[in-house]
Amino acid sequence: MKHIFIINPSAGKKRSTQALVDQIQALDLTCEIVFTEKAGDARAAARAAAESGQDVRIYACGGDGTLNEAVNGMAGCANAAVTNVPTGTGNDFLKIFGRENKARFTDLRALAEGPQAAMDLIDCNGRLGIDIVCTGLDARVAVDKDKYNGFPLVSGIGAYAISAVANVLFKGISQPVVVDMENYHYEGEATIICVCSGRYYGGGFMPVGDNMPDDGLLETLVVRKVDRLTFFRLVGEYGRGRYARYPNLIQYGQGKGVAVRSSQELVAVVDGEPLRAKELRIGLSDKKANFFYPAGLDYRPNA
């Protein structure tokens, strides 16, 4: 077994990156360290490792974006498994193991010796995601949040909050869409369309709290057009997975995916990575990703 550490040095401070390297070098394992320099490097490194034919464990050291690239590189390869060492700011996918357990994923020995599970993947116009794909207001908020991360005393959920207020007040809440999924067709304006394999995104939002990431099904929520007052009243409920309380505003669907099209450009986010198109085909991929994690943790919501 070979252990490949793909480190995004821009995801953490220089001192923390060196500390991580020291940890890796102290492991009594066959290890390789790859530093990324630009977008696509993590994907290429993960693909090269997976296509070697050797049994490999790939450690995406960074945030959700680094994990997403690694997943896209190794997906469908039975000899490869991936995990996320949280040196980034988000690491939303890891929250399925318990929001309080993020630090457990910094124990490299526990990761190296931990179990793995074959996770479902979402395909959005050819881009794979292991967590959540969304389009609409929440996607625009996620894309714009980086504008505010550099503000004094603003980071993480604070940047999301400022971006949300700015988008709602100045860019509008909804846009015209046509939505098709199993047993559901909608034409009109929508605020949010969210397709889940994982359970968390946006720094802590949990739209479908009992979703399973390995059951071969995707959970979709379509939030129809709402006014600003309703949005600010509803957003906290939506983020806590209470969609069933609002059947007149939020349509729930379970199945293999959804198609969304619009006369306007759609902004989508795949595990935090932006994608723009007028038509989105979001479905369950025929590929899976083996994901490994520390022994003693569980991703099942009621475990």
C-alpha cells in the first residue's frame, strides 16, 4: 500500500504546512508528498496515483475544493481510496462523521489504518461531486463569499452571511427555470435547487439531515420563488433540514437526479467548485469513490 499526500499549501499557513510534512515523514509508511501549485494539480496527481494500478490511499490535504479535485481524479478506481485532511476552511463533507469530529481527520496514523466505504458521486455536466451540488441563490452566495473572506474579523460562516445579505438585497432571489426529476416537473421561478449525496454545505447548512451518501439515491430540494422576508425567515429552517414543514414552498424528491435549464446563465457549485451553464444535468454517477476515515467514526445519521 502506498500513501499519497496531496497538499494544497494555500489552504493553510506556512507553519501548519511544514508541521503536516513533519507528521507525514514520521510515519512508518511508504509515502509520497505532492504539492499543488494551481487548479487541476490535485486532480492530476490523484489520477496518476489511481492509474498506477498499485493499491493507494490518497490524502487530499486542504479544503473541499482539494477533496473534490482528488475525487475527480481517482473516481471509479477500485485500487484507490481518498480522504480529506482538513487544512482548509470548509471541509463540509467531513461533517457527516459528526461535526465535532473534524480534528480526528488530522490523525494521519488513524486515517492510514481506518476503514473505507464506497461513496456515491454526483455528476453535474461531467464534473463529479461527493457532497452537494446546488444552483441558485446559495450557489451565488458560495461563489461570492471569497470577496468577503479578506475583510477584518470575517471568515468562514461570516463571509457566507455577508454574501447572502448582499445577494438577496442587490442581485435578486430567484430566476426562471424548468426543472425535471422523477415524478416532478416545474416551470417557474426558483430560489434554490439543491442535490445531495452528502449532508452539509455552505459552512454548516444541512438541507437533508438523514441523507445517506452510499444508498444509490440522491435527495433533491427545489425552493420555489419567495420574497425577501420569507427567505430570511425560511433560511434557518432550510439549513436545519426542516424542509418538510414547508411543502408549499419546498419540493422534495428522491431518485437518480434532476435536469435544470434556464433562459439565463445558471451558477452551480459542485462541492464548492463553481460551474456556469444554461442547462445542468445532475445525476448519480456510475462511478464511486472509496473514502477512508478513522476507526470508531460513522457516517450514518442515526448511528
